[in-house]
Amino acid sequence: MDMIKPGSTIGILGGGQLGRMIALAAAPLGYKCHIYCPEANSPAFQVADSYTVAAYEDEAALEAFAKSVDVVTYEFENVPAKTAEVIGEHALLRPGATALATAQDRLVEKTFLSDHGLAVAPFKAFESLEELELAVAEIGMPAVAKTRCFGYDGKGQAIIRSQSDIEEAHAAMGGAPAILEGFVPFNKEVSAIVARNPQGSVAAYPIAENVHTNHILDVTTVPANIDGVIEDTARIMGAKLADALDYIGVITVEMFIIEDSGEVIVNEFAPRVHNSGHWSIEGARTSQFEQHVRAICGLPLGDPRNIGTVRMKNLLGEDINDVEQYLKDPKAHYHHYGKSEPREGRKMGHVTWVDAE
Amino acid sequence: MDMIKPGSTIGILGGGQLGRMIALAAAPLGYKCHIYCPEANSPAFQVADSYTVAAYEDEAALEAFAKSVDVVTYEFENVPAKTAEVIGEHALLRPGATALATAQDRLVEKTFLSDHGLAVAPFKAFESLEELELAVAEIGMPAVAKTRCFGYDGKGQAIIRSQSDIEEAHAAMGGAPAILEGFVPFNKEVSAIVARNPQGSVAAYPIAENVHTNHILDVTTVPANIDGVIEDTARIMGAKLADALDYIGVITVEMFIIEDSGEVIVNEFAPRVHNSGHWSIEGARTSQFEQHVRAICGLPLGDPRNIGTVRMKNLLGEDINDVEQYLKDPKAHYHHYGKSEPREGRKMGHVTWVDAE
């Protein structure tokens, strides 16, 4: 099977912390990384062999980039379809264009999930105010209106609790195609992180339990405080999705758990390594970043099991400056993403505590 | 106290695997690295923010380099004194010039060790054949002749087992000042790796047991299979040396153990991270590379304890290509240094097994 050998070069679209941590995991395996990102001074440039600063629409730059590397991956799911197409003409793109296209449109995503037997909240597409009213009548309230594309960290979303919210929610979509989703009375938010290589091997990480604050991930805990049957169900659902997409790389599936009924509902998936998997750097036998590199290079996958109880906390804005406090804690592993401006709410780093080391 | 904050830049003299692994450990703490190395395409360049290709005698390049960074460290003990001096005029050099000067000359080194109550093999300096003959008469045979400067991996050394070896041993020194050392009837070779920060905090790693093949480190095991009193003695000797040198950074002290007598004899020390500490990347709570960065930046030191039983094996030459074998082993962590030519005997990477993870 096609193994991309150590010594080869991995191209990464996107130069943020995820690209940076992929590059840091690729190096010990002997891979060089070439980062492609429109922003100068991107954090990933600091640890990469080479980089290109160019727009994702710059086809000449994309072509030169693709030709200079042995495989291309990405750190964000909103890679434009045309960008993926240009890359795909000159290099292996992993994960492939299907995963990207499916993840980028909530309607396509939910339809795909539901067609493959993976439970999702009731949903209905809308554009006009009239269509939204019909959708609310069908799905009931509370419900959430979301733009089909380009939403993240709670942006492009509006909750509808009563008839009087409908008009505002419609306006919040800004005229973009959207879907209405039924509210899931969940107890827990978790994520299933799964790797799949071109040979079809799958490695599923222990389920991670996530707590969000202001729509941004705050804390992840592993193992999740859930029933063993639910744990297995969620992991198997993640593996099933990876297979259904004929996926190569690490995929993250965000899920809601309804403990009373034992139901596991897929919220959405990201065709990439994920913030809720950062715990794995010190907390798992193989980190999600090394696992992603192994998968896209066609190498055997590593052991995804956790090492005891692990907790990861994001450091937003000025929180990054509490460096001494974390370094003094013998169980804490401090991570700084190399960003210079600690703007409020910006993901600047994270800390992982491994208790059972 | 002077803390060099995350976001600052660390300058590293030398672009081999040690510089590379320092850079890989500096990044998660938020430091950028600038590598200075005379060889183009050095392995460390692949993971560093910036690099300079220039000779160690190029004073203008050294000055520009030193001025562009917040602290300078190095991956090899043979940094020329003049290089250290030029760097020291424009930047903090850590570890400092005393540690370098002491480590570079076996006569100065042994004298320093012995003056500070650290046991060494009997030694005597010589230059002429006559002086060597007198030294042999005093120290006895077998004995080892070693050039005072620039020896490593067994180079510049000759064993004297009988009178007839003396002339050849003298010739092997190539006219350079040398010392004769008495043979130590040791059972085990170990290393004590110790970190010390500017505040005077010291963290001593568990003693590592080393097996050499053809004068090159082959396997390191932690914990060493030695008596607890010897373990403590060796660690305390390492800490004592770090204090005596007013050392900042990670220092490695190679020692011989004579189990019958319980004696611990210092062979030599290296003012840097060391091959016999690579086990700590996955096998200790804080790796020697992160520890070195913490120390030279004036940060609190990390917990040096091992996580269960750890074994590190060097991958020389073509051994580096057994990648699938190692990646299939769930307890193995494969490291490739990014060197392109797997020449025979060249250190290309290493593998670490952590059993008790």
C-alpha cells in the first residue's frame, strides 16, 4: 500500500495552532512540513521547514505548493472546494474532497449522517421567512437556526424559543441558506475522535467529555463520565462515519448524550484534528496529531488509549500569561501556540493535567 | 529573577538532532528558535523559526545572531572559546563559558572534578613520549591515553595494555596535549542528567544505564539496575557538579559504577542535553529538552521522574528504515532526525519503549 515515507514533505493548509501541532508531531517521525496560509506570521510557520503566504484562491501558488509536497492535509474544514480541486490535481489530498464537501454544508452533513444510520436532531432546510415558519411548525420549539455553511464557535446561529424569535433568527442568517434543528435535551457534550488510514485500519480514541463556555470549548475530560455502553456506542458511531466517508486521517465527531434514554446524537463532525483532542498529546499513548500524520502517510496507526485521567483546559486571551503557575504544577503540561497578541477570547494555548502518569 | 518569557527567541549553536529536539520542546512552551550552524540543510532548521548558516569563527554573523535572540544555548561542548566570548558580549550564554571551558579540556575537567570531591580515575597529563612513559609507570596498566581536547565517541583515544603499546598510543595523539587515565574496572556505565536554573533549583533525573557498542551509545535503560544507595550517590554527585559550576541548563555526567566497592567514578561530563537522556521524551514527566529550555529561560523546573521502565535504542545508518516495525509496536516511540543520508554508524534516530505507560 502507498506509504509516504519519513523524509517526505507534508503540506498543510492553514497555519494556526492545529497546523502547528501537526507539524510538531510530524517532525519526530521524520517528515518536513510546508505550511500554506494567507496570514503572515502564522503560528505554524515557526516550526515548519517551509511556508507559503498566499490566498486560498491563488491557483498558481496552490499548484506550486502542491507540487512541492508529497501529501496535503488541512487544519480547518472550510477549505474552499475550488482550492481542494486545484490541490487534488497535483497532490494527494487527505482527508479527501468528499469529507470536506460533506462537512461544509450542514444540510449535506445531516443528510449523510442520517442516511448512514447515525442519529441526528430533527432538521429542515430553509431560506425564506415562510420556510422557517413552516420548519418551526414541523420541528417545534425550542429549535436552533444555523447557516448551512461557514459556522463555527456558535457564529451564524440563533435560538428560537417562541414565535417572536423567528423573524430575528431569520435575519441572523443574513440571507444565507440555513437549517432549523430541533433542540436536543442532552446531558453531556462529548467527542469521538477516530483515525483511519488508507489500508482501512481504524483507531478510536476514548470518548472525551467537553464543557463549553460562551460557545467556546473550555474543558475536556477523559475518560468521559458516561456509561460504558454509551462510550462504546459513541466510539463505534465515530468509526462507522469514518468508514462511510472512506476517510483518511483523524476525524472528530461532536455528539450529544441523553443519559435517560441512552441516546447518542451526532451534532456535527470536523474532518480534522480537534481542540477536544489536545488532551491526547500527553494523555494518550499516541497523540491525535501523530495519529493524523500516521494515517495520511499510510503508516500503521498508534495505540489511542489514554494514560489515566486527563483534563485539558483552553487558555484564552491573557490566561496564557499564567505560565509560572502551570510550570510549577508537576502534573500540568503548558502549551503556548506562539501567537503574539493575547486578544480576549482568542485561543492562545492550553494546559493538560495527567493524573495517573 | 530574570525569566525569559514565552514568545521570546532562543538561539541554538548547532543544528543536529540535539538542537532539533531542543527546538521541538521549546515550541510548546511558546519559544521561537533561531539555529546557528555552518552546515546547510541541518536537521534543526526544519523545525526552527529561523536559521543562520555561517562558520563559528564568523564574528559578524555571530554578533547578528546573538543580537536577534534573547538567550543562546548550544548542542555541543566544543563551541570555540572565542565564539562563546563573542556571543557573550551580545547575549546571555547558557550554560556559561566556565562550563564550556571546563568540559573542553580533559585535564581541566578531571582537575575540577577531583578538586570538588568527585571521584575520577587516576590521571596524568603528557605531551612527549617520555612523559607518557613516566605516566604509565605511575598509573599502571591497562590505561587509556586521550587527547585533552575534541574527543568524542572514542575518537582520539588509545588503550595501553603493555609497554609495546606506548609508542603507538603516543602517535595516536597526533602531537596534541593528552592525558593518561587509569583503567576503571567498572561493571556499569551510567549517566546522571541534572538540570539547574538561575534561581539555583536543581532537578536530577533517575540514573540511566548505558550500553555502548563500538564506542557509540546503543541502549539506555531507566531505572538503572543498580543499588539504591549507588543511585542516590550518582544523582547527588550530578547535582553537586551543577552547583560547583554555577550551572544553568541540563548537564550530563557520565559515570562508571564499581558494584563490589560501591564506588561511583566520574568519566566526563557534557554541558548539554545528551543521547542518554532521549528516553525522557516519553519516559519522564518532563523531557530533558523541555527541562533545558525551562532552565535556560529561568522558569520553574519540571518533574524529572520516570514513568515506569523505559528503554531507548539508537537507530544507526539504515536501521532508521525499519519504521513500520516500530510503528506497529504499541509501546514503541519512533524518532527520525530528518537526516537525508543514512550513512553507516550515523545517528539517524532512536526508539523509546515505555512499558508501564
